[in-house]
Amino acid sequence: MFGNNQPKIILLVVLVLVFGAIFTIVKRPPSLGLDLSGGTRLTLEAVPPAGQTAVTEKTMDALYFTIEKRVNGMGVSEAIVQKSGASRLIVEIPGEQDTERAKSRIGKTGLLEFKRLVNGEWQSSGVSGRDLSAADVSTDGGNGWVVSFQLNAEGAEKFRKLTESLVTQHEPLGIFFDNEMQSAPVVQSVIPNGSGQISGKFTFEEAKLMVDTLNAGALPVDIRFMEENLVGPLLGKASIEQSLSAGIAGIILVIGFMLFNYRLPGLIANIALIIYTLLTYTIYNWLGVTYTLAGIAGFILSIGMAVDANILISERIKEEIRFGRALPIAMNVGFDRAFPSILDSNSTTLITCTLLWALGTGAVKGFAITLAIGVLISMFTAITVTRSLLQLMVSNEGTALDTGWFGVPKAAITGKAQPA
């Protein structure tokens, strides 16, 4: 489609992404885990329902699941929720220094209700957050924030009948969250699809908290907070510095290895590796990934793993050169023959990530997401970026046409090229 300009266009796009990544890194520092930056630890206890003396194991499982979803989202924040005894949970939230905000996030009942006026009093309409399918933050068309919601099929039908009745009787619809009225708009027309908005002059943080709470679901029982503590970093600055030093040393060794063994392709692979590191780190920051000491070690390890595809490609190119192929042909054939192996190996990793994400919880789910991101970006940089750079350098106008630049002395060329 782009002809001979395709490599230039691809590299221009990559260059824009790299500058965006650098800007993001400068403007948005990473989130550190409880072991490196400290945070909040809360101990909470489930309150038995009226008429019961204890909370059942099933209820505690539901409470654990709901709170874990509230504090951990996709799992990349590294928040920890664990059971303690028959009716208590311990929650650790990295980087959170405001215990009251943490308690508000965890302790909200999270019950959304739609009510109607009956004899001057607000009464339940039978439509609530239990009918909710999804919620999200959106704007009101100006500078304000609203909560958009979508009900499931059963809830949408109940909501249609409710709004139809309200329109007929010209009554307002009361929208309550945790028994606090958010708004009471007068319904102007029937809403058939179960979607709507909750407005209340929210800040973004308030709207996001409501959305997270609604998506996680209402608490199955009331809770009370038994203990709250601010936790200092367990490892701290020295560990971060040691990890960064080890990471820098490892990257230097990888760069040296690639240059020594593969010359020009090794240089290109190193450039792709730097781009991989910048893009991966930036996307992790966008997702709000929390870096624990183990997470930093895993990220450094992923950098070393990302060079595997470049090694496969470089070896195939060297092999084609030894067979006597011209450099442009050797490069294209090398990429084409290395690609199936790269695709197969990364596909199996992505399948594993999918299973971990689907079946895991908490940190396991977060690990699956971050690993999948690393795999996808490494494939992009190894195949697209590396190939585009080589195509620009190994061309009719290029200067890198000596096979020695590819780690293959002329004496090693057999001249027995195989069919492409």
C-alpha cells in the first residue's frame, strides 16, 4: 500500500510513540508496591445479618470477592486481600496514605436504587444495582462528570415499565446510592434500552469511585473496621537502587552480546529493545501497574526475553547469507522463515496469559495482563521495527552491504543458496 516508503512511515509512527513514551515517563512517576513505598493496611470484620449470630462461609467468600474487585480492579495494582479467621479480612493497598479514603472505597455498601414518590415518600421501585450490567465514567457535555450505566435484559424491561409509568404520571425518578439521593430528574420519555446517567456534580475521583463500587457489586453484608495502619516501606530506596543497578548491568550485557555476535542486526535489535522498554514501561504506567520488588525483577527479565525474537531473526539471516543469497533477499527470507517460530512461541505464552487472567485473581490476573502486554510489544518491536530499520539500511542506496556487518565473513559463504 505504501510501497518503498512503508519502512519510513512505520519508523515515523514509532518515533512519535517513543517521544510520547518519554513524555509520559517524565510526567507520570511509577506506582510502587507496599514493600517499596508503604501504604495502608486495614482489618475489617463482617457484621452478621439481623437474627444471625455468625456470618456463613459462603457470605465471607462473596465479601472477599467483592472487596478484592474494588481494591484491585484488573489485578495490576498489587493490592492484597486475605482472610483472617472466620469473619475478618485484611486489606493492604500499596501507595495509599489516606486511611479514610481507603475505608470509603472499601466500606461503601454500593447499593444503587431507583425510587419513586408514593404519598410524598421515596419508595423502592424494584429496580436496583442488582440489575446492573456495567457502569462507566463519562462527561455531561461540559466540564462535569456523570456515571453512565447499563442494565441487564431483565432490569431494562423493569426500567422501561417504570419510566413509562413515571412519564404517564409526570413523576420524578429518584436515584439513590447508599441511601443518598444523587438526583431526581423528571422523566421526559420512556427509556426502553435500560441505559441512563447519574449526575450529581461529581468530581472525576467521585464518579470513578462510584463506578468502581458499582462494577464490583454491593457488599453482601455490612462491615466494620477493626484496625487501620499506615505501613512503611519494607525494603525501600536501597532495594530499588540495587534492582535498577542489576537491570542496567543486565541490559548492558545483552547489548554487548548482540553487538558482538550479530553486528549490524545486533545494533538494530538493541534499538528495538530500547523502544520495547520505553513502550512497555509507558503502557504499564497508563494501566496503573504497581511495581513491587518482584515486579521490577520480572520487568527486567522480560527485557532479556524480548531479545529472543531478534536472535532467531538474526540467526536465520546469517544462515541465508552463508547460503550465498544477496543481503536484501537474505534479510527478507530470514524474517519470513523466523516468523512462524516467533509466532508459535509467543502464541503459547498468550494462551497461558489468557487462562491465568480468566481463572486467576488478584496478582495472578495482573501478572497475566502485564506478561501479555510485554509479549505483544516484543513481537511488534522485533518484527516491525527491526525489519523496517534493516530495510532502510540494506537497500540499493544503503552503505551496509558487506556481509561482515552481519557477522558472516566472506570465507564462510558457501554459495549454495536454497530455494526461497
